[in-house]
Amino acid sequence: LAQDDIDEDVWDEIEETLLMSDLGTDPAMELVDRLKERVTVEGTRDPEAVRTMLREELIKMVDPTMDRRLAATRKDGKPAVMMVVGVNGVGKTTTVGKLARVLVAEERNVILGAADTFRAAAAEQLTTWGERVGVETVRSEQEGADPASVAFSAVEAGIQQEADVVLVDTAGRLHSKANLMEELGKVKRVAEKQAPVDEVLLVIDATTGQNGLMQAKVFTEAVDVTGIVLTKLDGTAKGGIVVAIQRQLGVPVKLIGLGEGADDLAPFETEAFVDALIAS
Amino acid sequence: MFNSLTERLSSTFKNLRGKGRLTEADIDATAREIRRALLDADVAVPAVRQFIKQVKERALGEEVSEALNPAQQVVKIVQSELEEILGGETRTLQLAKTPPTVIMLVGLQGAGKTTLAGKLSKHLKQEGHAPMLVAADLQRPNAVKQLQVNGERAGVHVFAPHPGVSSEHEDPTGDPVEVAKAGLEEAKNRQHDVVIIDTAGRLGVDQELMQQASDIRAATNPDEVLFVIDAMIGQDAVATAQAFNEGVGFTGVVLSKMDGDARGGAALSVKYITGKPIMYASTGEGLGDFEVFHPDRMASRILDM
Ligand SMILES: Nc1nc2c(ncn2[C@@H]2O[C@H](COP(=O)(O)OP(=O)(O)OP(=O)(O)O)[C@@H](O)[C@H]2O)c(=O)[nH]1
Ligand SMILES: Nc1nc2c(ncn2[C@@H]2O[C@H](COP(=O)(O)OP(=O)(O)OP(=O)(O)O)[C@@H](O)[C@H]2O)c(=O)[nH]1
Ligand SMILES: [K+]
Ligand SMILES: [Mg+2]
Ligand SMILES: [Mg+2]
């Protein structure tokens, strides 16, 4: 009966807000059902109270208790190794550059590995980032070189130079291309001949729609993703697809990208993310 | 012939006899499933709302065909409406009466502009044109080099008076508007009949960069301004298409990364928001991976058929 005061328009508006943030139909409908239930049980009559409930339920769904720390310290006398992976153009190379900046600011020794040997000027782009933040980039001079052997060399250099972290950039690839996913698996396996890969960061562009879930599934199967970097949150996109990714795969969002500059990387914060998601 | 969506819909109808005209109840039940299918395909919420309304109106007036059950019937209506919207007036590149033809590429960061520049130049060269590329993205690290490599692969001249941001130049060198303008002069001098201007990626909310794109347009008076958009984009397609349409103004749309498995509902969103024709599909990282847009295939893809 209490629901009578909160008319269909309120529910429609809430559902649309969630859908327009790329949350996806299942989570959006589930949330609305959950809210309807709470409204009935708690006898709420005020639409504002429903908004507060929505925020609470979303925060629960995004889960502030997830461990979002990065493994970025030497272990067993070897550097931490991180790989950055994802589909084309999402911001992998830029993220490697920004992450190096953060690590350097924490006085860690960092080495970059340019294992994108495919895209035009990809190694040059990473080298520019390396110089920008003052770290060495291991690359192949040869176009189309084996990306796995570049990753191997980068980790090898990291071990020799007693670096704290080796960051390996990889070529953009669509998860639907089996041969390219196979190649990525090989990059990881070959790098691991030198040292274990501690973090595999999957970059998801905040503008990504429902396809993002499939991306995360397939990349996780191929290289066991340990964290998500949600880029391009400085635009109008909300990045709601990561909610489904976290829920279904248990992989936490660890970092967010907020621009094209070296300092535009930040830790993921559940409440800020949720507030942006429901702000119209 | 019909698959998943229709199958899902058919179960909605198992208790119906489906004779005569489609009833309002038939259509409502179907519309819910279709709405969901469109949302799962990333079609923008306002576009879905409008589209479903249209389909309902049309379905109400329709005779039920002997051969189809009500679900199939409504899906057929949906598909043809989708095709009609996506197709509209399809057209190929508008060439200038007095060469050079100027084509400017715009879009969000990472959408596929620089790759498309290479693809378009290769395609036009094969058609007997003498295209030239202009490197007016001086901002993204090594964007100029990337365009130069693509130009080399396509066998076309690249005008790149400034290296932009690179290891030697931490800050952007040169002014993109001046480069674009000078590129036009260079093309005239060298007698190229097509000029393709690659620009930096920019966000809809970045007013300064949007103004810069608008200035490039004003300085070069392009025959085509192509808006490149990633087929994987979700609901942000609306805000972004609107911002580019208002901020720069575009004449056509290119859907990129169509070689993936995204359903590509953005195609419908952009068409719905701007009315601008979708001209090409970009289908891979290679310079040959590029085709004319097919509205019928896109309609089936969005509906997952
Ligand atoms: N606005 C904004 N732009 C970003 C962000 N991260 C990256 N970019 C831009 O997105 C574009 C693509 O970034 P890259 O780092 O080259 O992406 P990538 O995933 O390495 O691309 P490929 O290697 O070609 O697959 C560039 O123009 C970047 O400057 C971000 O957080 N915000
Ligand atoms: N699979 C696939 N990849 C594509 C396609 N078009 C472009 N790419 C890839 O997407 C990434 C970004 O493409 P770019 O051409 O650099 O995009 P851009 O719009 O110029 O990016 P910015 O200049 O950084 O804004 C690169 O890895 C390209 O190889 C396509 O149709 N399919
Ligand atoms: K945002
Ligand atoms: Mg890259
Ligand atoms: Mg570019």
C-alpha cells in the first residue's frame, strides 16, 4: 500500500537513470525490485527516501569491502610484474605511463616493457611516456617483433637492475579474436619464465556498453585478470558496466583514469563512483 | 530464419491464438522483450522509448499474416523499422566540385580516427584519387608518427610539419588549426585531389578542444566531417554524438571496431540523435578492413538475429 505514494514515474525514472549509466538491464531491474521490496517492508512514502535507499543498495552492490590494493613491491628478490591488457584504444599505454608516474613518486624503480609490437608507433608512444616520467622503456627496434620476447626481456632487465616494478604494455586486441587472445596468454607465460606476473590489469573504457562484460570474461579466462582500470571517467560516461564485471567475476576495479595527463590516475572509491552514477 | 529474440518472444505467446489483428496485449508483451533486447544491445534509452512507441503504433494497424505467429510478426516490423532508420538516405563520400575534397575526422579518444585516416586514404587511392594525409593531432604522444606509418603503408603523402608530442617534445609543438590550413595549401601545390585531416581525440565536455575542432573546420571548410564512433560504446553515445554535432557539426558517421562482437546499438542512437547518415564500418586494424555500412546487417546484429 505504501507504494501508492511512490508512483510508477518514480520507478521508471530510477530504472532509466541506472540504464543510462550502463549498469545493464539485469542489475537495474534487480535494484528496482529490491527497492520496491524495501519500500513495502519499511512503509516508505517519500520518493527522497527511495533515493537514499538506492544509494545504499548501489554501494552494497559495488562492494566497498573488496581488496583494491595493487601488488607493487618486490617479492622473493624479484620485481613485481604487472601487465596491462584490453581491447583497442581504451587507454592501456596511457595507463602504463600514469602508473609509472605514481610508482616513481613513491620512489620505486620502474621499467616499462613495450610488448605492443603491432600497432603503428605504439613503442614510440610508450617510450615518450617513459621519458615523460623518467623511466627506461625496453622495446624491440624491429617492427612486428615477438611481443612475448619483449615482455621476457623487460622482466629480465627488471631483475638485472633490481627494479621494484616492471610494467608491460600490450597491444589492443578484441576478445573475440581467439588467435590474439592466445598470443596474449603466451606473452604472460613467457614473461613468467623470468618472474611471476603479480597483476594483470584489464583496462575498461568508461564509455563501454554491455560488451564490457564479455571483454572481462574472455580476458580473465586468458590471463587471469586481477584488477580493472576504468579509464576516461573525465567525460560524461559513468562506467556502470564495471558493476556487473565485479559481481560476476569478482575482479575489483582498482584504479580510475581521469584524463590524458600523467597525473590523471586515481584509486577507485566506491561512494564517489556511486554518486556519479546516480547524479543526473 | 528467426532465432533467439523470436524464440524468446514465442514463449510469451504460447497461450495466444494469433488470429486477425494483433491485440494491444500481444504487442505490449512483445514490446517488453524487444525493449530489453535493444537495451542489451546498448541502444540509448531515449531512442528505445521512441522506437518502441513507433513500433507499437505500426503493429496495431497491421494484419496478422497467415504464415507468422504474432511474435514473428512484431519482430518483422521491428526489423524493418530498424533498417529504415539506420538506412535513411545512405550515401557515399561527397567530393568537391573543385578539388581538393577535404575530409576531417573527429571523435572521442581512441575511437579509431588515425587508423581510419589510413584506411580512407588507401581506399581512395585504389579508386584513382591522389589523397594526402594531414597530421593535426599534435597532442596525443606520437600520434603524428602513427599517422606517418599508416601513410607509408597506404603509399600516400603525409603532411606533418610538426612532430607533436614525442620523446623529444614533451609539450605539443605547433598549432593544429595552422597545420590543417597549411595542409590544404600543400595539397593544392602538390595537386592532391583529396585531403584527409586527422585530429586529436576529444571529449564532448572539453569545450576548449571542441572549439579547436570547430576552428579547424572553419579554417578548412571540409566537404565531409566524419564522426568516428566505437561500436562498443554504450549509453554515452547520446551525449557524445550531441556534443560533437553541436560543437563541430558532422556530415556522416563511421562505426569502428565492427569486427568485434558488440551488438552496436550506438548506430541506432547516433542516427536517432543526429539524423546523420552512417556511411562506413571499420572492421579491423588492417588498412583494408573497411566497408560501406549495411543497414540490414546492422539491424539483424542489434536484434541478435
Ligand atoms: N579523456 C581521457 N582520455 C584518455 C584517458 N586514458 C587514455 N586516454 C586517451 O585515449 C586514447 C587512447 O589511449 P592509449 O593509451 O593509446 O590506448 P591503448 O589502449 O593503449 O590503445 P591501443 O594500444 O591502440 O589499443 C589516447 O588519446 C589517450 O590520450 C582518460 O582517462 N581520459
Ligand atoms: N579491431 C579493430 N581495431 C581498430 C579499428 N579501428 C581502429 N582500431 C584500433 O583501435 C586503436 C585506436 O585507434 P586509433 O586510430 O589510434 O584511434 P584514434 O581515434 O586516432 O585515437 P586518438 O588519436 O588517441 O584519439 C588502435 O589500436 C587501432 O589499431 C577497427 O575497426 N577494428
Ligand atoms: K564521468
Ligand atoms: Mg597502446
Ligand atoms: Mg589518433
